[in-house]
Amino acid sequence: MSTKLNVLKHDMVPDHEIMSEEEVSALLTTYNITTEQLPKVFHDDPAVKSIGAEADNVIRIIRVSHTAGRAESYRLVVKRPKK
């Protein structure tokens, strides 16, 4: 018997979504940065795999915060280096 776990349904995992090119462009313009300056997340991260993201996608992570209400963070998906 095999049960597939959807990590995004766990209470401790925040919402993840792939950003469109327009959203990424607006984000980079707002903060005057390049994608390489964003924090990174590996392509084989369970949440990243779950939403179907690939290398060079930008992910929006939305957390519920008791103090801020809603907190967004952004990550650039990168391939894990070969050993």
C-alpha cells in the first residue's frame, strides 16, 4: 500500500506559487535587484517539486503571520550542484 504525501497540505508548509514573468519583472523593478540576488531554493525541494517549478522559476512563498498578518518571500529555483 502506497500513499502519496502532498507536502503543501501540511499545516506547517506555507503556500508556494510560481510567479509569472510579469510579476517577476515588477518584483525586480520594485526592489531594483536581479534574479541572482534573490534567495535560492533547490529544484528538488519537496514543495517546489509539488507545484511543478523548474530551474530559473521564481517562487512566491506566502506565510500567515501573527504579527504581520501575511508575509511574502521570494526564491529563485536553482539546480542542485552535481557532486
